[in-house]
Amino acid sequence: MPHDPHGFDGDKDGISCES
């Protein structure tokens, strides 16, 4: 999972499944 500044998943430090 790539780090995402928005943090769509909100699981960890900005980690998003959306990216």
C-alpha cells in the first residue's frame, strides 16, 4: 500500500487502498 496524504482508508499513517 502506498502512502496517501489524504488517508482514504484511515487505517494507518495516511495509508490508502485508493491509491
